[in-house]
Amino acid sequence: MTVFVLALLAGALVGVALGALGAGGSILTVPALVYLLGFSAAEATTASLVIVIVTSLTALVAHARTGAVRWRAGLLFAAAGLVPAAVAGALSAHIPGTVLTLAFAALAVTAAGNMLRRRAPYRGGRVSGVRAVGAGAGLGAVTGFLGVGGGFLAVPALVTVLAVPMGAAVGTSLLVIVANALVALAARAHTAVQLDWAPVMPFLATAVLGAWDGRRLAAKVSAAVLQRVFGCVLLAVALAMAVSVAL
């Protein structure tokens, strides 16, 4: 199978995940770029930010058209993560690839656990300014360091910390993802990482198309089913990454 075809298939999966769940797709981008397309860890995390920004923006537009975005809450949450995203994005270029791979594998396991665990729906509670800043800063740092959107962290945080209704949390998380990823990418602008755009562009193209399909899929398939499917995929990805480091 050619690199071009692999890029198309991987991009479609990422887009569907982001469009349907507001999470999970971006955390698949880095391992896909590394193990399918041959990118280094530093190249993959940088390319992932480009893909995450464009794809999440596409999914955000789809959710906004249905009124499922809380703009004020999302911007407040994102603002807390801008500085951590910039700092972490600048630092990540100086971290060994093995460390980035292991950190990413651990994050994938955490995300998979969140998706596979059967829990009661999140319920909004009292809004705490300190908790909101802390959660936003933590998400920004994860985005900057590992090149992922962090939607699997943003969705529950928006509901429990900022009292965003679950129906609007997915769309609002995409707003947070776009803001953090833009800052993290800007922080890497002066690094020595050079991207091969030939595989990135078809990956990005099918990710954007997949984001629209994912939004429609979310309206037809139970969120619990979608979460379990992507959770299993993430566990497999984490295992493959850990094995590759061990070998």
C-alpha cells in the first residue's frame, strides 16, 4: 500500500473521530504519521498540530451551524492554556524522540481508559475560577508538548468545571483545541523541524472530509458505541508504540 493511500485512510479516521466525538482523532494523528508515513517524533507532533487545527476548525464550523458551541466558555477555557501551550510547544523540540513516544503512549492509554470506562453522564456543577484556569492550563500544556488537541480531556473538563451542557461540550472543545494548537504551532515556528508536505496534504484533505462525516455519524450512532470503538483503537496504538520503543 502506497504512502499516499495510507495518508488518505489515516486522515479519514482522524477526521471522523474529531467530528463525532470532539476527541480521539488528534491522538491518532501522531502515531499514524510516525508508523505509517515514517515521520520522526518531532516532525509528527508538528505536522499533527497543522492537521488538528484545520480539521478541528472544520468540525467546529459544523457544530456551530447547529448552535452547539458555547463561545464565551470556550474562549475563557482556551485563554488559560495559551501560555502553557506556547511554552510546552517550544520545549518539545528539544525532547528526545523516545521520551515523546513513551509520553504519547501513556496519554493514549489514559484517553482509551476514559473512552472505555462506562460512567454516568457528566453533570455541570458550580463553576470554579481556579479549577477552570488549572484545567485550561493543563490542557494547553498537553497540546503544546505532544501535538494533540486533548479533546478527551477538554470535554469532561468543560462540563464539570465550566458547567457547559454535554450537548454543547463537544463543539466547545473544538474551539479550545483550535486556540491551543494555533499557539503551540506558532511556538514551533523557529525550530529546525522541516515537514514533508507530500503525505501531509492528502492526510489533511481526508481528515477535513471525515470531520463532516463524523458530525453526521454522531447524530445516528450512540456516543457510547463510538467511544468504545475509538477506545479500542487507542489501546492498540499505545501498545504498538510501547513495543516499538522496547525493541
